[in-house]
Amino acid sequence: MSEHNPIKLYAVHGWHRDEDYARLFEFIESADNFFYRVVLDPDAPSPQGDGVAARRTLISEALKEAECVVCPAGTWERFNDWARYTIDTARMLDLPIVAVEHFGPKNMDPRLKGHAAEVVGWDSRSIVDAIRRQARHEDTTRFDTIEFDL
């Protein structure tokens, strides 16, 4: 992955930038040396109109380009119809799915957890590393260093 070869990412949404969608990209943007391209902007107008069929076509076409799908648990619950369609289509295309737990003390829907190749919390490094592993099979081999004063 480089600036010239970014990871093509699909973030599940409900056709507008909700708080989890915005938070997800705040966390991704804070990571160093992580280059990505979003394959479908939730604010993008559909060339065929705003009907359900047109939007489903837009999702399907975008997923054909994507290398990885990221689904925050809050988005799954708020926009369940769109999220379910996106995840089902991603599974048919054999795309890896990274699920991000709720931002707060709430359990994730077991259906989303069952579809995910990896489940991570709201931590920039965890999210980015999971995307790298799932999209490009890159192992980051990073370690936490803890210093002790004696």
C-alpha cells in the first residue's frame, strides 16, 4: 500500500454521514502512512435517481471495486436495511468485512459479528491494522513498548 496504490475502502452508510461514519474517518485519518480511497461517498448522487433500485445498483458497483468493507455497529443498527444489503452483497463478492464495535458500552448484534472477518474497537491503530490485514493481507508486526521506571 502506498500513496499511488491506496486501499479501496467501502464504509457502510445510510446515505448520509452519520456520527459513526464521521468518527470512523476521523480515526482512519489520524493514522500515519495509511492511504485509502473511498469507493462510494454517501453524498454522491445516483445517476439513475434516488430510488431503492438505483441505490442498490450503486452499492453493488462500488463493492466490485472495494478491497475491504468496514461497518460500525451503530451504523448497522441505525440503517439496518442498507447495512444488511451492503454486507450481504459484500459476502457474495467474497469481500472481507471489518466490524467496529459500538462507541460505548453496548453489545454488537451477533449477526454483524458473525459476518465479520475481524471485529475491532474504536482505536485508530486497531481499525487501520485490521483493514490492512483484511484488504491486502499485510501484517503490521507492531508491538507496544512499555517502559518501567525502577
